[in-house]
Amino acid sequence: MDKILLSPPVAFIFFLLLAYGINEVGRQIAAPGEHHEDKHLAYTGGETVPPPTGGRLSYHAFFRLALLFGILHVATLVLSTLPLGVRPRKTALAYTIAIAISVFILIEEPKSEKEVPEAEKTPLSFP
């Protein structure tokens, strides 16, 4: 019972309540501000954000990019949970080489997209 705060669900709830409390204290002591139409926009350093140019990724390019990030995240999790030792280091090296090959394949542009003229590519669009 003395290590109840080390339990992940209890620690999560504790820190969630702590963050909520800090937020409420900050809200109470903050000066009231005026309503401004740009209040909820992202900070841009005082520069005007240019309108979108319409350059969108094709479905295949977006899928390759998403798969690349997925592979890198899983690789990071796997490598960070390997135990220390000589044998796991060899396993980690082999795993890292396999991940590097996968990343290289995903970064390379497929030949089929190189041959398609730019005017014939359809952008990714949502209904």
C-alpha cells in the first residue's frame, strides 16, 4: 500500500488532477483579455500567413509518409525497451539495419509516379 502512487493509473489520475488545479489557479489569477478575432489562430511571429497554395500530397505519397512515421515510432519503442547486454545489442543492430532499409524504400519515389505527368496526378481530396 505504500507504493500506491507508483501505480500508473493512480499516478496518471494524480498528475491529471494536479494539471487541472494549476490550470484553474492560472485562470483565476490571469488578467481578463479583450476578445479578438485572431485569438485562437496559431502564433506566426507577427507575420501574415499566406493562403494555402493547393499543393496536396497524392494518396500514395501521404500513405508512404504515414507508414514511414509509423515504422519509425514502432522502431523507437522496440529499441528503447530492449534490455542491456551484448546479445540484445546485436539484435538491435540487425533491427536498426532492417528499419533503415525500410525507410530508404519508403523515401524513394516510385518509378510509376516519376513517369506520370504533373497534370494527370489527382490530389488527395475528401468529400
